[in-house]
Amino acid sequence: MNHFRIIQPQIREFGCGVTDHSSLLLEQLNMMDFTVVRHSVPNRASAREVPVVGGDTWILQLSIYGYSAKGIPLWLPPFLDSAKRCGVRLVVCFHEIWVLVAPRMSTAYWLASTQKRICQQIARLADHAFFNTDWAFKWGRREIGERATYYPTFSNVGEPADMTRWSERQSVVVVFGSELTRRHIYRTATTLLAERLDRGTLSAVVDIGASGPWLSRVAESFPGTRFKALGPLAVDEVSSTLLSSKWGLFNTPWGQGGKSSVFAAYASHGVAPVSIFDGPGRFPRPEIYPLPGVHFLPFSRLAGALPELDRASEAIAKRLLVQHAGSRELAEKIRDVAHPAVLQPVEA
């Protein structure tokens, strides 16, 4: 059977969104007994090192700034077109695409139309394409019809099969992610979290991630010893902490929620995500997924009375466990696109 080849920008030793996504896809496809090779292709020169073999399937991880410092890899569509002409099947995972929101005088603003044109060329070359935000997916459907599928980012800190019941979880809010992400969250959420701790609605706020002097100042804003800064944790420790918690804060704008690995981590662990925003901001309001009140709680809901808050949160967490597909499901879909013959026949 022919190879899968994952084409991505620089493979980062300590991980990043695209590297983690590729690693999990590679693992899942290996478990299906496929041969998978990953290639780091951050520029035109490195593209020459990728073997072009008819019958192979390329999985392109499209983060447009990864292939060009200014996000305009003009060389990428011709490179893919040449491979297609040699019999390569092309699956594209659209991660970071053209800049949708940027200051009017910025370089990104003026280059956005060129970025979009490159994305359009790549989408039209794809045998199938996956989009992790619904606004990008709707654009993809207009461009390539049924060859476009909406598929949110999956968790890179585990996708446990055994889930802790809601009633057995602690009334804990988790703040998880990069330092920048968490600082932004605390600027918005500290006052309400402190009030909820003081009233006993929450038992603790748990912080996971790199620390610094700023985090000590955050800790001083909370009553007693109910703020726990755990620092960076191994994947299994992050997973264990999420499985015992009820809520998790995220700061991705609503229209970008499907691309957030933090949101995905909460979804796959039965945690109810809470947005620190109470509106979509400058991004399109989501119409498919994730939806406020359906797949996550707007921040103001965290101030509500506990019985109603608890019931709504449990319903959201259960809904996410069903609707937020994981890495296995994506690998199976890619397999079916590339090798339809391996599908099992339907019994009469």
C-alpha cells in the first residue's frame, strides 16, 4: 500500500499546534497499519526533498505563515499541482489561513487578499479539505462543495475513553494554556473568580502552565489557599487534572473556538468550557460550532446561581463528548478519502 506523507512547516521539537496535530494523526494512521512519513517543508528549497510517488497521499498541514514569513507562499500551489499531476492524492488540513482581522495599516491587512488567493488555489487542488472554523468551512463549501468538511482541532493532552461522572468532579475552574493566554484570562476573570470562591460556588481555581512573577500577583487576588498554580505538567497529569474538574476558561474568540487546542482539551475531558468573552468580537459569529450556551458558557453565565449553572454546565460537557470528534475519527476520514477500498462492506 502506498505511503501517507504529512507535509508541514518546521517540526518543532517541543511541539506546537501543527506539530501536535501531525503527531497524533501519524500515531492513529500507524495504528491502522499504514506507513506514514512526516516531512518538514518550511520553504521552496526543502520541498525538493519530498519524494513524489504516484498513489501516495499527502496530508498538507496548512498554516500559511509556516511556509512564508509574510504568509504568502507563492511557491506552494505550483508544488502541490506538480505532485497531483504525478498521481498524488492531496488532503489539506486548513489551520491558519488568510488574515481575517488585522489593523488597516498593517502588512497583514494588505496581504490578506493574496493569502486568500493562495488558499483558494490549494483548496481547489485538494481531493478533500478539512476546516477548523465554521466561517472557513462555509468558504470551503462554496469553493469545493462536498470535498470540504468541518473538523475542529482535537485535544493534544489526551482523549480519554473513561470519563469521570459530573457528580464526582470537583467544583474547580481550570485556567490552561500559554502564558499570554492565561494572563489575558486573569485580567478579565479574576474579580468574578474571587467572588465565586468567596461564596463557595467554586472550590478552587487551578492554573496549568509556565509561571512567573505575574502569577504570584494573580494568586494574591484570591482568598485563602484556593488558588493552585501547578506549573507545566506532563500530558497525563494535565489529563488527570481535567478529568476531576468541572469548568475550564478559554480566551479564543467565539468564531475561532473550533481551532483552539485548549477548547478541544476541555471538550475531550468532559469539562464545560467558559469563554471569557460575552460576544464574538470582530470575528464572524459561529453558526455551526461551537455555539454559546450549546457548546460553551459565555463568561457572564459563570456568575449565575449554582444549581442552574451546574445543570447547564453538565449538559454542555455531555454534548461536547458526543459532538467534538477526536484524532481517531479524523484519521479514519482521511483513510476513507485516500483508500476507499479498505471500507468494510455493509451487511444485508
